[in-house]
Amino acid sequence: MTTEDRPAQRLRLMLIGALIILCGVLLAHFVQTAGGIRIQDVRFTGSNGTPMSAQLYVPPGATAKTPAPGILAVHGYFNSREAQSGFAIEFARRGYVVLALDQTGHGYSAPPAFANAFGGIDGLKYLRSLDIVDKDNVGLEGHSMGGWTVVNAAAAMPDAYKALVLEGSSTGKPFAPEGTREFPRNLAVVFSKYDEFPGIMWQVPTAADVTASKKLQGVFGTDAPIEPGRVYGSLEAGTGRVLYTPAITHPMDHISPTAIGHSIDWFQRTLRGGTPRPADDQTWYWKETGTFIALIGLAVFVLGVFDALLRLPAFAALRVDKAAAGTAPRNARWWGTLVFGAAVPALTFLPLCRLGGDLLPASAWLPQLFSNEIAFWALCNALIVFIASRLTGLSAGGPASQPLRALGLAAATFALAYALVATVQLLFNLDFRIWFIALKPMSRWQLTAFPVYLLVFAVFFTIALRSLHTALTPAAAGAGGQYLVAIAALAGGFVAFVGLQYGLMLATNRMLEFHRFDPLRTIISINFLPLMAFVAIVSTFAWRRTRNHLPGALLSAAFVAWYVLVGQATQAG
């Protein structure tokens, strides 16, 4: 038996990945439970029998005899309860009971999205039903659409809360009751200087103009430009108002110590009880670091599992003895193909997503509107790649060999990775994430839709990765060059697109947009940077060991379908 064939050597990469995951998970776990905080996965029934989901953070001093202040914390569109963990951890560290809610149609709360006033009223009722919560000291906090969620809850239950924080959100149209000088009670608005949604939120052209927003001035009871940081009205009377404008973007509210600190400060001013701490005394980012480490470890684990399974008799026929090396020339045609392959997906992203949304509304078979847009974009790009490869002859070669073995290898690798993620959530109440980039077990509604989206992405990656690993990868010298070429081809265009959009935002406070959802789609496109880099690494790793694009394509399709489903809202129930 050679050194390479020894069991320990075969499992080495998988064990390294598992060790990285363990280190990340333990770090995140001990941070979010520090000081005796307990985190519970709770399920309850909302309006119209709707199954609802949340995470409940319980500080050690909160008991039926000594109830603590409570806070309902709600994520924005295309997120889930875990996106609020930065806020929830810091609130719980200050002695508040926190209910981090999954909106309807998000996470593990039943679809459709937008139903039952986003689920906020049901969340507030559930929070107030807990005997460990001081009913006279309840706060509401919501990010983006989560802000509309808590404003709806405040309007439905006007005597059920004491203060409210809007992070990158607003009162009024399109989805919340109008704000006034008296409603909501004791309101803090955190609206970032580079927020992507100033028009829909406060009816101003750029986020820099929010202090002059007539809509916001009406809520603050003034005709003059609003002074950030100044408290308007009376906290004692419940008419307190304050505006904060941190120098960040809309999605960065989740991971900004400044934005989180403003929420902490406001609730410590307006709610009685708890354990006061300075607003800048924060530890949540170590939890975020831990789940990011776990996410990196998961990628390593996937590579290790694939390599270990490839050595089993069932899949050994796919394996090549020597890693694929560079063979093709890097000429002008090769460079043109690389630039074309990287640019087209990014250039077509906004227009094809807009068209896909029009052609493929949410339905029983395709229940997620923006996932439908991404799926349509993927199919159109597959067609573009197919036509281009036929015209240039760069993807010459027959179909992939041994498709059933390739399918089995991809399915087994995916199943083991999925089982590991599900186990971590069961044991530690953690997903694998950084910012809003996350993997977690699918809900039963997402699982039902998974095969359809999987098929779409399987078509896309089978065609795209066949071209990549036939036309581009072989010309790169060495393993490092092959991985870099794959990353550049799959993610390079989106790096340029996101860089352009946010470069314009920083320079002019505006980005390119031709449709009201384009800023939202631009935020969605940020996901493609790590996602396509992951696909590039996994598919190149698989190709080097099999000289077959199909195992990597099918495995990539499974992970992308999973990632897209758990990160989007389900509009059709």
C-alpha cells in the first residue's frame, strides 16, 4: 500500500475541513452563549394557522419571577432570523429577551412572503406571551423590510411596545402604516449614508438627502433639515425621535458596530431594566468570525469528501492517476475567451433578471420570484455559452463519460455536507455564514422546490464548466494557475460589476439602475462573488482528479440551488 492510498492520507483533507468547522462552530457557540445566554429554536402558530419560526435569546436573569425587557428583532427581505444575530447577541448581553423572527415566507416560517403583515404581529404576540418578558418594556427592531414588519406590529398593537428602531427602513408606503409625530412611539431611524433604497424608503433621490426628506420631517415634527444624533420630541411622552446616519450601505447594517451600537443606545434610553453596558462594548463579530471559519471549513470538507469518495470502488473508475496539467496554448483567442466568459454573465445579469421576473412569476413549481430570475439568467447564459462554443469550436470533445457515477459521486458528497450542516444547527443553533452569505438546512417548502431549481443549475453548470475546463483551464500552468483562471472566468465579471456599482455609490451616492428592483438585484449579485469562487474551486478540484467536468458541475449545481433557495423569499405557498 502506497502512502497516498493509506486511509489516513485519503481522509486527511476531509479531517482538516472538519477540524476547521469544529473550531469555528465552538467559537461562535461560546460567543453567542457567553454569560449564560440560552438560545432556543422556537416554532409557534401564527395568523390563519401559519407555522412560524424564530430564535429566542434568553439571558440568565430572565425568569417568571424577574421578567426582563423584551425585543422583537426582524430581518429584511431575502434573509432569515440568523441575520439578526449581531443585534440579538448584544441585546441579550444587556439582559433583554430577544425573539429573532423569521418573516413569513423566509427561513422556517411558512410562505407566502408578505402574508399576515410579514408575521410581525404574530411575533410580538408570541414574545409578550412569555412569562419571562416584562410586558411594560418591549422594544421593536427591524432591518429593511423587517422595519415594515415591526411598524405593522406597532400599529396593530399600539400599547404593546415602548420603543422602535428602524435599520435602513421607513414608515409609510409601500408596506407600512404612515408615521406621524406620535407614531411610532419613541422612534430611532438608522439610515446609512450610502443606503441603496432612499427613494422607496424616504422619497428622496439619494441617501445623503434623507435629512431633507419631507416624509421623515413629518414623522419628526419639523419643517427644517433633521440633525443626525439630536433627540426630537419627548421620551417620557413617547414622541422621542432620533436619526443616525452611519457611513455604510444598506446590507452593512447587519455587520456594523456603529449601526448595532445606535440600536443598543436607543433601547437603553427608552426601556427600563436589563444590564447597562456601553454601546461600543460588543462581541457579536467574534460569533460572525466563527461561522465564517466554519463556512471556509465546509468548503475544505467538501473537497475532502469528494476526494475520499473518489477512492472507493464505486467511484474509482472516474479517477485519473495524475492531476490534469496545462496543455493548450494561451494565445489571443484564449484571452478573448476568458474575457468574454467573465464579462457576459455580469453584463447580462440585470437585464435578464428583469426579463426573467416578468416571464416567470412565483408559482407552485417555481415559488421564489428572485430565484426564478436567477434561474432564467442561468439558462440564457448556458445558451449563450453553448452557441459561442459551437461557433468557435473551443469546447470540442464528446459528452462526459460515466454520467451515473458522476451523479452518484456528486450526490454522496452533497449529502454528507448537508448532513453536517444540519447536525451543527441541531446541536448549536448555528448556520454557516458571513454577513448575509449563508448555508443552513432547507425548510420543507424549500426542499419541495429544490429538485426544479437543481435541474436548472445542473444544465447551466454542465454547459458552462464543460467549456471552462475544455477551453480555458488546460492552458493554465500548474494547479494554482488553473484555480485562478477558473475563479477569474466565473467570478471576475461580478467583481467588476459590484466594484463599478459601489464605486459609483461612494463617488456620487447613486448606482446604475434602470428598474426599481435593480439596487436589490445588485445586492443579490454580491452573493455571486463567493459563490462563483466556490464553484471555480470545487469544479477545478474535481476536474483535476477526473478530467471530467460532470462531477464538479453536478456538485456545484446542488450547492448553488441550496444556497439560492435558503437565501431567498418564498412568494408562492
